[in-house]
Amino acid sequence: DWGCSSLINYMDLCFPGYSTAQNEVTGPKTKSGPERGSLTVQCNYTSGWKTHRKYWCRGAVWRGCKTLVSTTGSEQELKRDRVSIRDDQENLTFMVTMEDLRRDDADIYWCGIERVGSDHGFPVNVSIDPGKSELILTPSQDVAVRPQVKVTAEPHTLSLFSSTYFLILVFLEVPLLLGMLSAILWVDRPQRCPGRRRSPPDEN
């Protein structure tokens, strides 16, 4: 099982169709960048390819990789979407920058040099470090925040409770007390029996 465990020793088996003769173009084997951030890859080449077109392409299969950005054979920086490339012919390097990184940007990319026949290429395994989407408070920050929330909430709650209690007292308890007082006064009123008055008893 040859697999693709060694990109250098078995490159011709895993990625047929490209050339690494004499390491005409090289770069880092792996590169990582933060999500929503950027990363820069430096590709190096030998002096015979100064004015050749350099490019950055994506895809595990060399022959089918998709070119994202390329030079025109000059040192002018060129940008396409979120990827830019600049050739430094004096130092025999070209720099590729990927911006606004996303998780699905993780893939195999290639430092490529165009030539007659099979292009020169070197694979770079790009990974993306997930970003933190939620704010996490430390215990000290949590303690500092809670008293502020409690202080601002309690007066409002107390005021609302006092107002509610006062309304209940006025609209329910006061009429109830008045009704009870009226009932007491009604029961304690003088009793008068209707009918004829009795005559005093006969002294004889």
C-alpha cells in the first residue's frame, strides 16, 4: 500500500503528471492559518525560471488542480478574489497570500511554474485553525459583572412590587373594610318591634 504518506519520495505515484526534477520549485510541506485571518506561503525556485509564469493552484491531483491566481512573468503583484501573488525575481521567490480564511479553504495547494511540457509544482498542505465564535468570561470577570446586574435590577423590582401592592390595597382591601364596617353598624342598630303598645298591668 504505497498511499500518499510521503509526498516527496512517492510524488510521481500520488500526483502523476508534474515534475520535481532538481527541485526546480519548492515550498513548505504544510501551512496553517487562523479562520477569518490570513496566511502567506513562500515558494522558491531556481534561477532558470525568473521570467516564467508562476501560479497557485488548488486540488490534490496535480493535473486537475484549479489555478487561483498567477503572475504574468513580471514582478507585479496580482490579486484575484481572496488570493494574491507576487514574484520576487531578485530573491528567486514568489509569495502567495490567502485572506479571509474559511474552514473549507483547507486543502492541498501547489506552488507552480509554467513551462513547455509538464509544469513544475510543489504541494503544500494548507490547514485552517477554527476561530472562537463565543465570548467566554473568566471567573473573575463573571463575579465583577453579576453585582452590577443585581444592583440595577433590584430597585426596579422593588418599585414595581410596591406599586402593585398599593393598587391591591386601594382597590380590594379598602372596599372590603368599608363593607365589613357597614355590616357591623347594621347588626348593632336599635331593634324596634312593630305593633300595639301593651297597657300597664291592672293594679286591682
